[in-house]
Amino acid sequence: MSKQRRACCPTICTDPRGMAEENCEKCYAQVYDRETVEYLKTEFDRLKDNCYLDHAGATLYSKTQIKNVADDLSSNLYGNPHSLGSASKLTLDIIDQIRFRYALNTGDSTSNRTKKRDFFPDYFRRFRLITHLKILDHFHTSCDEYSVIFTSSATASLKLVSESFAFSKYDEIQGGGCGKFVYLQDNHTSVLGMREVVAERGAEVFCLGHEEAFKIFHGERSRRTEPEVETRKLNSLFVYPAQCNFSGLKYPLEWVKITTEENALDYLVDDRRSEWFTMLDAASYVATNDLDLAKFKPDFVCLSFYKIFGYPTGIGALLVRNSSAGVLRKVYYGGGTVEISLSSDMFHSKRPVLHERFEDGTLPFLSIASLRHGFEVLEKIPMQKISQHVFGLAKCLHDSLLVMHHSNGSPIAKLYSDTAYEDARTQGGVVTFNLLRPNGETVGFVEFLNMSNLHKIHVRTGCFCNPGACQRHLKLSNEELKEHFSAGHVCGDERDLVKGKPTGGIRVSFGYMSTMSEVTSLIELVKKCFVHGPEVEKVPDWWGAHRMKVRIRHGDVSSTSDLATIRPSSDQHDLDEGYFENVVRNGDGISTDARIVLEEDGEEEEDGRDEKVAKCKLRRLYIYPVKSCAAYEIPESWVIGNRGLNYDREWMITTASGVCLTQKQEVKLCLIRPVIRRADNVLELNYPGMPSIKVPLKIAVNDPRPAGAVCRSKICGHRVEGTDCGSDVSEWLSLSLGRPGLRLVKQNSEAKVKNGPDISFSSQAQYLLINQASIRWLAEKITPDSECDKDTILDRFRGNIVVDGCEPFDEMKWTSIKIGKTMFRVDGQCTRCQMICVDQNTGKKTVEPLRTLAEEFHGKMRFGIYLSRECGGNEVIRIGDQIAYQ
């Protein structure tokens, strides 16, 4: 860190010496006391060397929380809450304890509790009511003000409102039309789904843009004092998030009052006939913030409990303000929601209590009972401290990426922010960004994901089910998004770049148990894998204008920061002026050989050439008998069967839960070295420090040993079936890898991969071809100071067929090839992941060759081609066979 920058900006969290945790403490003020820090270390010690940074997706449950849930369930007998038997009565005892705790907090007396017990003949009604009180207490309100409707998720709560909200005050509107539905551009996809339902029901739909929203709610509102000229006969609904799950911006909760009391949106919809109601999507907000419903009173609030304390999943809630309950009109009814229903006549009567009317069927009562253990965890740390804690971590990461630059002075990151990360009241614990190369090109988020997975750093990539905020921050037009869709990009896929433009971003989100060391780990990853040359630290000159812009937007132009005193760098440009799109792409640009041809997204190459005989020959043959384990090199020739090379990936290792284990989860698999001994009819497995073990190449159908049980699993989405190889090899694998419950499964000879091609336990195709010349080209591109041993690069790509004598990347243009007398069809190019960063001889992880591969091909991490055989039957290929291609 330069002396000038250290003196001017002591709050920026960067240190050129590797971001040691003690240096980060200069920018992060510890919020928790020592006792809390030690408590959290114990509660989440299962993380070990994992760095979990996806709390906005799902936060983590604590050790004590799950232990208490398990103790609760294992020591008690719970029955269906709709029954009145003795098993169901136990629920009453548990809820009485919760009621007692609540009673102590509210001054309720024992005599009153006794009266309430007599008042509720239905035990489950009492159960739900007490749990409701616990939830309402957490949000600083009571059952006098709000009711709780349990749902399966926040999404289900949104759907419930969209289906039942009455856009008219009357059953029939005499020429009066229908109310309006207004949603914010930055709303979750689940809110966009609401608009389809309400539009079908006749409501007029309006999308409120980000900038427009702040102008409406924070601008002049003098016209809103005009006297009412007519009765408001319609109901209109405004839905917005308390916190944007894309950028972490906290939208003002004051908008609730401005909407309902000042009718601020009348002028957006140009209609003054509606009474306005608000729905707050609080799913992201309440995980790390204190929602005070005594101060802010939205009509409806949706949330999911797993986002707050990790467990249980599959349960959310809709909080309904009692004074607004009348606008929810329910049609469907299920078990437990009616007082009477006649089978032979169209007659029924719904229950009068709101939550009883809307909670159809048997609720997940065991999950509801488990909620109290989650709330008990949160009671140990005040929500205000949690909010400050996650904001401090986010600010440190944001400021670090802000000043981090490549050696040529270009920025390392494009930050997608709506605040300057100066105030926890407006910014949550979320940082979203994309990384940039020295020439300004965007690093695809899949490339970053591969590197982060390799280092056990867990983040979220994509658009996070928030297409509006994603589009706004990526500056994509509707036409461009439709073009992306036409090119094959859909929500949740791995198409991170289309024509060089990102389709999403990288989101880091913090939870109450997150630590400064996790920020350090992520910063170290960025520096190690993506910063080119000696790091340059400077504050970009667009920063001052950006800070002032967001301050004005949020009505704060008086706050000061050390950043304001920094003289900005002179070689940067304003972020809003398209700097990143206009970076000069030379000097440090990519100089890819013009002969290299990679498949373009959504395009196929046309090649009408006749068959040509190349000078290249088959140089090496490899099989991988056990999926994701070491290779077995074929010395001379090998038989090709219907599924590929004989014995190639015919075995796989599964975990105790039946899931196929690969090097993505366990790199030590590469140290298991198989040997095919056909003369002895055995597969021999070897591992350092362990005696070898042998399993038969073929398992007889009538084998009397315990082996032979049918096992089912999935590989790359394809369902596969195999036969267990017995307990001896299972124990050997578990001891070798230090993982209990591992099994060795052999693919059945007669079984076929279901819903996929006729292949063995390989992931994509029957064969993978690698060009030795392409390997040499890539090795030359890797810098000499890299930790990657260039002699190991071929092994890292785990090909079956290795050819030599061609030009580099000639194989990328082939459509079919002949090896000896055997014809193969080219099925496409192989997209690479973090596994090529694992040294297959040692298990050591390195940044290369993935980084160089991605840079040279502008994010298209493709290397090698997939092949399939054009005819069935057994054939033989030999080392030295001539290669012909089309």
C-alpha cells in the first residue's frame, strides 16, 4: 500500500501483501464481542476449510439448532395435528412452553393461560397460534395487529396474494373497472409471476423503474395534498422488496406509508379511484435485518425461514395486517379450512379465522415445531449487530475490489452497486460484480465459479432470479435479452457470455456467522487467479461522482468519508459513460492464433471438404476404469465396444447417500490407480500407503457373495444403474480416502443409461480426443513462473485418444475422423471446468492451465473434442494408426 493512499484512505480494505486478516481489521470494526465470536466458531466448525458466501441463497443452520431439533423429534411422539388423540396432545405441551415464554415477555398471567387452554379445543389451533405469536414477537408486533399464514415459501405467499387480492371493493363493479398492480423493476421473479395472475384477473399492470421510483417517493409531493373528489372504489397493490437480492440495496421502508397514506402512485397510474395496499417482499431483508412492524406497517409481508436461520426448508409465511385482511378473498378450500362442506350439495362455510381459512390441508407441523429452535439461535445475537456485521464485511470486500487494478492500470472488477457502501441503513451484506481482464473483456462467471469451487469458496452466479436488477446493472436492452434467449441462453444455465457480454454476475452474500477470514480468502483468490502482473491500487475517478449520485438519491448529501479526500486516478473514465465497453484492446490484448477456431454460441461450422489424410497418428490411448480416478495407459491396442473403449469408466465410486463421487468433491481420487489384469480377470486398485485390492472384471449374476446389490445414481443428469462390488472394496475405499460409506459400483453390462446416450459412466460422450500439438501450444502460453508442471498438462485433460502430427487445434474443425479402419463422428468440443487445475499425479491444485485457456479463448474454455462411433460391434484400434478426417 502506498504511503499516500494509506494516509488518505485508511478505511479502504486492501493490502498488497496478501490481505492478511490482521491487515483487514484496519477497515473492519469488529461488531461481535469475543464470546460471540468463539460461540460462532464452535457452532459452524463443520465448515472447516470451506468458505461459504451464498447466504442470500440459503444461510447455514447452527450445530446446536439441529441438535435441539433432533433431540426434540427423537424424544417426542407427534401425531397429525388434525387428530385429537394422545399423540397429538404432546404438541400442546411443547406449545405451552413456548406460550409460557411469550407470556413472560408480555405479562400474561398463569390464570389467563389456563383460560386460553380451555378456549381452544383444537390442539393444533393452539399450536399454530403460539408459534404465530413467537414470529410476530420477532417482528415487534402482536396478533392484535398482524396474522400469520404459514405457506411453503415466500414465493407461495406471493402467489397466494396474487390469487386472492380483491382489486375491487365490491363483488361486481358497475362500469368501474379494476385496480392496478404496480411492482418494482428490481423485484424477484416470483413477483413477476404475480403480474401474470393479476393481469388475467383484469388488473392493469405497471412496472416502476428504479430511478423513477426514487423520483416519485422522494420528489415533490405537493399534488398529493389535493382534496379527494370521489370515493375510492378500487383496490390497488404495490409490491417491492425490502432489500434487493441482486445488489443488496435496502429500499426505504417509508415507501409503505407514502404509498398507502399519501397515495403516491396515483400519479404513476393516472387514476385516483384506488385505495392503495403494499406488499413487502422481506425474504432477503429479514435474514440480517430487524424488521420493525410496529413502526412500518405494510399490508402484506412474505418471508422464508430457511433464509433466516437455515432450517427448516420448505416453510415460509405471509404476514397479513388484520385491518387489510378483508381484501383477501379465497375461493379454493382444503382440509381444515372449512367449518362445513357438503359433498352432494354446493354448500360450504369457511373458517372465520384468517390463518385457518388460508392454511389448506395438514401443515408441516414438525417443521413448524422446529422454528422455535431457529429463533432461539437468533436471540443470542441482536439483529442490529448482525446487520452491522454483514455490512462491514460487504464494505471491506467492495472497497478492496474497487481499488484493485491490473498492472496496466485497468480495473479488476466491474461492481454492480446502488450505494457507496457507507451506511448500513441503505446497504445490506451483498456484493455483486464481474471480473475483467487487463484488456477490459469480461471474465465469464463460469470461469470464476470453476476457480472458486477449486478453492472451496461457495458463491452464487447468474441473475439470482432477479431479471430486472440484472438487466439494469448489466445495461442490456430487452432486444438483447431476447437475442440471448434465441441463442439458447435460459435462466440458470452456464452461458455466462454471449458475444462477449455477460449474462449475469457473481454475488457474494454474508450471514450472521460469516467471518473476516472469508473475505480474505475471496480477495486472495481474485489476486492469485485473475490479477495480471503486480497489483496496482488506486481509486477510480468515477467514484466521487457515483458516491454523490447515490447520496442524492437516498437524500443524504451531508455524510463524509475518507474517500472524498482521495485524488482519483487520471487514467480512468466514468463508469456510466461506458468505460469498460471502450477499453483499447491492444497492448495487453489477446493474440490468439488465427488458425484456432472455436464453436460460436448458437452457431455451427460448415465444412464441405472431402476426407483428407493427415500426417497425424494415434500416439496414446487411455482408459479410466473407475470414474474420476487415475488413467490406465494402453500399451499397444485395445478393443472398442458399443459404449466406448472396453473397461473405460465401467466403475464409479458412490458416497453413503448414493451420489457419484468425482474429483470436484474429492481430489484424492486421482491417486487411486487402477490396473486392468485381463489374464487374471481382475481390476487392481492401488493407493499410496495402502495394500492393493482386487475386484473381478465381471460379476456373475449368481454370485453368492454379498456383492451384487443393484445401485442407482445420476451422472450429469442421466440416471445410471450398476452392481455393488462388495464390502471389502468399500472398506478399502473408505480407509484410503477418509470418507465413510463409500461403495464401488460396476455398470451392468445389459443396462443402458436412461434418458441419455449409450455410454459408460462417462459424463458426456463415448470418447474424448486430445491433440498433442494443442497441448504443446497451451504449455508455451503458460508463464514460466507458474506452479503448474507443464509435463502434467496432458494428464489433466483426461483424454482417451491422443493424436500427434497435426497443427494445433486442427481438431476443432473436424466433423468426422477415421482411426485406422474405425469411423468416428465428432459430437462437439469439450467445455472445461476446474478439474484441469488438479495435478493428476499429486492431487495438487493450481490456477493453470484454466486461466490461460480462458484468456486465450475469450472465456470459451473448450479443449478437445467428443467422439462417438458410427457403427456397432467390436473393433480394435492400435497405437500408430493413421488419422483421416473431414
